[in-house]
Amino acid sequence: MKPWKMSRRCLAPILILALVLAAQAVVGENLLLLKVSPASPRVVDAVAAAGGRVVQELNTCLLVRAKATDLPRLRGAGLACEAVGDPDGDASYFLMHSPLRAPVRGTESGLVHLRLEEDVWLLVVRDPDFRSRLVQPFRLKALWLDAALPAAARQPAPSRERALRPLQDNDIAPLVAAVSSDRLRADIQSLQDFKTRFASTAECEAAGDFLLRRFQELAGVQAYADPFVFESHYASRNIVAVIPGQTDPGQVVLACAHYDSTSNNRYVAAPGADDNASGTAAILEMTRILAGAKFDFTITLLCVSAEEWGLYGSAHYARQARAQGADIIAVVNLDMIAFPGTLKRELDVIGNYNSTWLADRFITAAAPYVGIRLDKVINSSLTWSDHSSFWDQGYPALCGIEDSINPYYHRTTDTLDKLDLGFALDATRGALAAVADLAQPLSMPAPPSGLRARSQVSFSLFLSRKTVYLDWHAAAGTIAGYHVYRATEPHGAYARLTGQPIAARAFTDFFLLPDQAYYYVVTAVDSEGRESNYSQEVRDDQDN
């Protein structure tokens, strides 16, 4: 046999084996978007152990980015996994919230829709004009598959109302009393007069200019535009107003609303009076009033754009905030607050598990000042507005929204004459009270700043215990001492650890459970016995 013939015979099986191995390698590295059920902390841990990334949390399932080779481990952990997309492809992905059984017109290629939960659909999009095939009413959230959700976004928090140290009524009552229904009406009308505020139109950018000018007119406010690009080539801007905090300006309370609009004729007529000139007018009014007061923590008022396209403006802001390490204490999002309907006057206060404490605190702070019902709703599937972008980055956030269904929603008939300004007035007052409470009106004495915490676990033969070491900067003024408070959940029911004010600016907490997280705040007490607001909160291992 000639050598060249022997080489060809040997080469054939080698080539086949190489092709098989190459195919296996491609399959192994192939990324899938999976629907994984159920949604629970155990499932999140199993996904992480198998190498997957949770990219969206819903009430009954998770959307997970994983390799094809991860599937056996996921299924071996007892998880129900269904492939719903291919992130390596050229498609874009959206969550669509629609109550319709047939939310998409036609069956052409370029748009696949799969039901994930009741009223929640996954859109797999290859047609850039896909919105023209969706049936109103619908709401969209663009999915970001390039990164996993922070762990903090997926940790359930106990549904327990926080025990607040009551503020003096005169700290907040005058601010609430200054909210004007006439100003709300005028601002809703001004926004409606742009005819449409659909992001990408010149009219939407003109509305952004209007909002920026309004912020710039206020003394004590730092105002700027925050530009961003969405869906490759469209541009818009968030409009931002900052009221710097006096004690710990690095801690931020954020209130937001989207100023863009849409309709069944979105490029020509999208007045968006309720959705969402009402929420934007509330932000303008809150900024006007809060700018005249002083607070421990910074207040940021944010008007976002491109919400109706898929939450692009808020996603840009929240992702940027997380990348920069912004310490956002809480987010209050207002979206449609002026159509209570005829049966009940109720504002839903919507949070996810990580934001349960915030919903409780909002209701506690707002209730004394409003004549409407405030209903807490904890549901991680309600991702259709800008609060969801902050959930994705691990920030506590809620949405205040009317409970009734507005029949003019996303239509050319969503105009001022359909609205109830009394309801909008109450919703604005409640939101202002909650934001002011969270930011803490400046007190006498001032709270201490610079609180730090580090923890150490000691082990013995039969027992292990945690010790927490705290220290802080002196509060301004003549201070008689300090009180230290501890909770077992973020912003939880604080228990005071000091019977009498202590003179030292340090405290050691002994004999704690090693597997339990602890949260601390400190107050200052002056020579007249007056106690300050809380300091910023720290976790026991924050400075380890």
C-alpha cells in the first residue's frame, strides 16, 4: 500500500472526530435564555451553582442566561428549565405586559411572543418596527442580558412595618401643605401642549428643555441633562435635579417619573396627561417645595425619558449609578396618579421583596397627610415602570400608581379634562411626605456622620459569636452623648442598645449570632435632651 493512501485512510476518522469535538464545543459554549421555575432563593442559589445568571426575576419564574452544558446540572437540581431564546443571536428581548390573549398582530417572522406568566410575555424581536404589530394597551421593558442581577435584588425581606422614631409634625406638615393643585394642573397642561412626547421626537426633546429650565429656576438645586442612546441610534435625555444633603450628602433619596408619552398615534398625538404628565408634574412640584428646605441626605428628582420604549432612560441612570457606587437609600417612582376611577380612590404602593420595608415606610409617612387609600402590593412581576430598573440594580424602589384602569391609557384621548386633580394632589402630598421623611429634615442637634462598622467572628470548641465594632464622627454643636440602635434587617425595627447617652464616639456590640446580619444607626443627644435624626445606616461588616 502506498503511503499517501494510508494517510488518507487514517485522516478520515480523525477529521470526523475533530468535527464532532468541534460541534460539542460549540454546543457547550452556546448560550441559552431559560425560563426557570419556581422563583425562590433556593432556585437562585442552584442557578448560581450551575453557572447561570439570573437576568430577570418574576413572581413564579426566573429568566436565566446559561450555557447549554449547564442544563443537566440545572435539571438535576430539580428545576424546570425551558429554553426561550438564544442570547448569542441577533434578537433583542423585551418583557411585555399585556392583558390580551392575542397581543401581537399577524404571524410573520421577526417577532416571537411567549407567555411567561399571566399578563407577562417574552418578546424575541428581530424586526425593529415590531411595536407597530403590538396591540394597545401594552407596556415594555427591554431586557439586559449582559449582566446578572445583583444578589441584593433577589433577597426577600420580611414584611414588617418599620418602627420609626417620630419626627416633629412641624418638620413635614408645612411642606405637604405647600403642594398646589393649580400648579399641578398648569404643569400637566404645559406637558400636554407638546402634542406628543414620544421619545425620539423633537417634541419630546422640547419637553426635556422645558423641565430643565424649570429646575434651573430654583435656588439651591443643581440641575443637568443626562443624555443617553437607546436601540442603537435614538437619543434622548433624562433631566435631573439635585438638592444636596447637609449631613451625609453621599446618601441619596431619589424620586422619579417618566416624561415621555405614547399612544395609538404616537408620532403625532400622544398627550399623555395621566401617563405620565401627572407623575412628572408631581416631581416638579416636589422639587419646588423641597428645594426650600434642608435635609440630612441628598434628594435627587429625576424625570426620565424613553420609558415607553422599554424603560431605557431609567435603566441607563440606574446602571450608571450602580457602576459609580451611588448610595441610593430608596427610590419613589410615580407613574399615573390622576385617574382614580369611580369606585375607589386608591393608590397602589408597589414593591418587590427587597423593597417591602420601603412600601411600609411610604405608607406610614404619607397616611397622615392624604385622604386616599394606600394599598401595599409586593409583586416582583410588576416590572412595567421605572422602579423596575432600580430593582435590577439592587436598590429598594417602589411605584405609586392609581389602582383603577384608565380607559384612555396609551390613547390620543389621555387628556387633562379626564383627570381628577384632587386625587393627584393627595398622591403628590403623600409622595412628598415620604421623600422628606426618608431624607430627614435637618434636626437640632444634627446626627453624627461617618458611621463605620466592622465585625469579627470568634470560634471556640462549642460556641462561635460575632462582635461588631462601631465608630463615628462627632456631631456638630454641643453634644451630651450618643445613642446606638440595632436592627436585624435593613431599615428595620431598631432597638436602642444604650440606656443612657454615651460620651464615646465608638461602641462595641458583643455576643451576636455569627450567621445573622445586623444593621446600625446612631443619634446625637444635646445638653437639653433633644435627640437627633438617625445617622446613615451601616451593615455590621460594611467596613471589614
